[in-house]
Amino acid sequence: MTPVQLFLLGRTLMKIGEQALPEPSAPAGAVQRGGTRAALVVLSDVLGHQDTSVSEIAARTGLPQSQVSGAVARLKETGSFVSAPDPADGRRQLIRTATEVSERVAEVRSARIDDALSAALGTDDPETMRRIGAALDVLALHLTPEAAADPRT
């Protein structure tokens, strides 16, 4: 496999993952902020860096600060994040994951990829789905988010 093939495979897997995620339900009159990719990148960063600021997340992820702010606001609305004033600088907020599992987090955790994977493969053949699922399980076991040296990639 070449680096280009690996990169394209990664993008394909991201798209399948995005399609498998259940759509968030926004409260009446609420504006949905930030895209799915930005929210997932921000969530991944905060999981590894609790009590962090928007500017620190932006620096680590390479996302624009405005995109990070939108994703943080969206994740706070869904109950995934909480924030508190920074004791060293009351003007900035420190962000962390919520201790309680929100409805949205439970919904996302229970979602399955079968339909999105079947659509991407163009088949629902049980043996093909089992083989691809097993291959994805092996990749997920060995290629954890911590395995990537640069979170922007």
C-alpha cells in the first residue's frame, strides 16, 4: 500500500463513520454550530487534554479558533462538554468532558456502522460484512488515536 492509498482509505473510512453517526436533533430555534469532523477532532483532543481552552485546542489540532469555538458550543449543548472559569484567568473557560453521559453521547455510542458500511461496499453479503468488520476491528485495536504523532493528520 502506498501513502496515497492509505490517505485515501483514511478519508473513505472517515466518510463511512460520518454517515453512520446519528444526526443530532437540535432544539427548536437552535443553531447547529460546527461540522461533524470538527466536533470529532475537538472531542478527541479534549479526551486527551482535560481542562483545556479553545485556543489550546486550536493550537493542538490546527483547526481555526472559530471552528473550535463552534464545535465546543455544540458539544456543550449536547451535554458532552462542561466548562468552568480558569482560576488563573477568569476571562477564559476551561473545557472538559462531562462526567454524566448525555442522551446524545449514549445515542452515538450505541450507533452501528452496518448500514453505512454496506452502502459503501455496495453489498450486504454477510460473509463480506463479517470479513470487513473483522479487518476494521484489527485496525482499531492497533491504530488508536494515540498512535498518530500529529493530531492534525
